[in-house]
Amino acid sequence: KGNLYYCIKMENLEKAMEKLKKPGAIKLYLYFSKNQPGYEWELSGKAFEEWGHVSGNTYSSAFAELVEKGYLVRKNEGSNVYYFYDNLERAEEEKKNLEEKRKKAEAEEEKLKQNQEQQRKKLKESMFAAEWFYR
């Protein structure tokens, strides 16, 4: 809180300034960049609006642009948790990693469902065989 300065890699900032078209999006990029890597916090649109002297519409538009350009990446489908990347190359790499993790989890879930279904079938067959045997 007492830091008067924060570090932003100039190459990343210059690329962001090329990619991001709306001034509000650049402000939001800077707002995210002022945090330490790995820092987790709840984003408050109101806090950003006050910090950046912008409207709610500007905040919403800036947020959407950062998502669209790939600086903000949703953690999971349907989640309201996002990862901020100041570097698009790293963001793309992380997106691929997240997608691989999602696919792996989906495959494991599908395999579990198939195993459960097979166990149900075996149980039904054994119950049928036992019922037939006792008749």
C-alpha cells in the first residue's frame, strides 16, 4: 500500500497499447498491472471507476475488451474467476494449459461414468442370474 511505484515491463505495456483500442481498456490494464504477480483479489467495478475516473459503462466495455483480446482469461466455463496476463504470449500458453486440464478432467469424468455404468450392468446381470437361480 505504501509503494509509490510499480513495475510494468515496457514491452508488454507497448503491446497492450497497440492491441487495446479504448482508453478505458488501457486504464483497466494498468489497474490490473499494479498488483504483484499471483495476487488474488475481488475486482470491484466501483473501485476501478473511482481509481480511473471512468463511468460504469467504460468499466464494462474495458473489461469486455480485455477478455476479447486475451488479457483476461476465465478460469473455468461459467466461473466468475479470471486470470489477468500482462503478456499475451504467456496468456495463450496458459489458455492452452487450462484447456488441456479441462479436457483431461472431462475425459476422467466420462471414464468414471462409463465405469459406473458397467458396474450397474454387471450388478443387474448378477441380480437377474441370482433371481433365475432361486426360481
